[in-house]
Amino acid sequence: MNRSILADVIAFFFIFLFVYTGAIKLTEIQTFRQQLSSSPLMSSMAGVITWALPIGELLLAIALFLPRTRLKALYTTAALMTAFTVYVVIILLIDNELTCSCGGIIEELTPKQHVAFNSACVILAVIGILALRKQQPTRNFRRLTHSSALALFALVTWFLVSAFRQPSFEKTGLEGRLIPSIPLQLTDSTTWLKTENIPAGKPFIVLGFSPWCVHCQALTVDIKQHINNFKDIPIYYITPDRFKNMRTFYRFYKLSQYPNITMGRDSANSFFHFFKTNTTPLIAIYDAKKRLKRVIPGQPKAIDLLKSLQE
């Protein structure tokens, strides 16, 4: 492998990476904007970055493809990946529960994996620059750059495979947002709870349901069967259905036996409107600071739900 082929391989790796992440961001532009709005560092510039970043990634991919602009594009790539790395490190220092807005499968990486992945990409870009600039590479230079590049490609591939094997969750763009304020009429009919007053300090589950939804019924049975695993996890059942139907559900499944389960009627249907769906059950997992971690539509197994809560 001579130096030009090594530089070509690195350039085409970044072409694929930027086309993939840029296209994902553009096809999910509203979700990307909402994710940036939730970032403590990017919220004030979310409107500009929403369009500038994916378009910039696609333009950079074109520059990497053209031989006459490849060297400058690799310099830009190294700078961009360094900026991404610094951003992830800062976010990790602020709060390791904050979500990523990278796009696609890369969002499934953990914060520490993100740092390692981005760092590997910075080094690959530097190797590509050296390979293009070196006029007469020595044998030791070729050996060092080739072996380093192979090791870094192996590391990057391992991260991507690990991310691909992670369970896939629907991205709403609301990840990182605080739970919305929803007044709930509890099952005694006289007590009201505002969701903004849910205590912080431990993760909790909000389960949007319909009393007549067979999947909601089956999930409730499953949760009861594993209640010992959930006994320290607050679970809030929310429904826009009639109060009488809600209380029938509550009594039929004897949920009053479980102090960690609270049920309330959302008469304005604010919960489902917030997530722009009518799918039941709709499960929202919140962290200990009352920020949305992920949304799980449909009927997961109770054990899988527990794993999602603990991740």
C-alpha cells in the first residue's frame, strides 16, 4: 500500500461518514433541531447549526472526493473532528446523561465511546495529511502510518458494530427535555398531581395508556410479575380516557398494592400531544433530573424496560 492509496482509503472513510451523518441530519431535520435546542452549549445557535452542520458535512465530503482539494479537506476534517471531541468531553463533564445529536447509528455510542471514536477519527485525519504531504516516505514511516491506520480502523469498526448491536429506540428530538407540566387527576378523584412536581433524585417511568389497550394490559401484567425489580422505580400511568374507565383499570389490576405506581387522568391529552402520537402504550423514561432519556412505543418486555431504565 503506497502513501496515496492510504490517503485515499482515509479520505473515502470520511466521505462515507460525512455523507451518512449529514444525510441523516437533513432527513430528520426537526429532530436534529430539537436535540440541539436541548444542548446547554448549542441551544442559542440551534437554528443556524441545524442547517450549517449537515450541509457543511456534505460539502466537506465533496472536497475530500476531489484530489486537488483533498489535503485542505483533511485539515478541515481534523479540525472538525477535534471540535466534536472537545464538545463531547465538555458535555460529558457537564452531565453524562445528556444525549448526542450526531445522527444515525453513531448516536447509540456511549459518551466515552464517542470520545474514543472521535479521537480515532482525528488521528486518522492526521495520518491522511502526513501521507499526502510526505514526498519521499521511508519504510519506517510507511510501516508506522499503515499499522496505525489499520489499528484505528479496527477500533472504529468495533465501535460501529457495538452501536449497531444496541437496541434501537425511536428518536423524538425531545431527549434531554424536562417532563412537561401536566395536571393529573388521581384515582381518588379529589387529589391532583402536576407532573412538574414529580420528585427528582431517581429515574422514573411515565406510561401513557388506554384502559382498553390489550398491549397496555399485557404490559401491566408483565410489570406486576417482575414488581420486585421495579419496587424502587416510580411508575406513572397516564391516560386521557374517562375517569371511570381509568379507575376500573386501576382496581382490576389491583395497582393500589404497589406504592411506586401512581395513576392519573390527563383530561387534555397533553402527554400524547407532547410526543405527537396516539400509540399506546407509550413509555417515556426520565432520568434522576427529570429529563427525557428515551421513548419506547409499543409493548416491551418488563425486563427490557428495566434494562433501558438502567442504561
